[in-house]
Amino acid sequence: MPGSAQKRHAMLMLCALSMSAWAAKPPPPPLEEVVAAERALAAARAAGAANYAPVEFGFAEQKLDAARAAADKRDKTAARQAAAEAEVDAELALAKSRASVLRAEVQQRSRDNAQLRRELLGEEERP
């Protein structure tokens, strides 16, 4: 009996060690598609996409969350697909943000030009 108790104890220790080694194993590196989507989302955020293109920006965030969740479940195919979609949505949000900023600049310059024209021609300002 003492021998079988030692064997059981050794087996339990082996199981405990293998479980602790498994638990201590670092998570897999993020998929490069997820990293690319994160970068695209960060660029969109920096360009003010949350204000200028909130729908597209929101879609990008949701799809990035889905990509991360799929990656956590080790579903690489779903993670890659969701990350690719997130990246495209983030790029669209970025483009819309830049377009909005440029549109506002064009409008301001048009107003400035109209004011200069009135001043040069001696016209009064129109309401």
C-alpha cells in the first residue's frame, strides 16, 4: 500500500505541475491582422473619427472586439476576418474624418476669400 500511495502522490504532483505550466504559458502572440486593425483604429481615433464618422468608427471598434474575442478562443479564421473588416471600417472612418476636416478648411477659406474680395472692391458685407 505505501508504494501505491507514493505513486498516487507522484501522479498528483505531476498533474499539478503540468497544469501550472499550462496556466503559466503566455498567450499566443496577437495575429498581425489584429495588430493592423488596432493601428488603423488608433489612426482613426487620432483624426477625430469618433466625432466625424461615428457609425464607421463604431463598426470598426465592434469588429475589433470580435476579432480579439475570436483570437482568445483560438479561432484564427474568424479573428482574421473580423480584424480585416475592422481595419477597412477604421480606414473608412479615417478617410471621412479627413474629408470633413478638409471640407471645413475649404469653407473657411472661401469665407476669407469672399471677405477679401469685398474689401478690395469696396463692397459692403452681405448678410
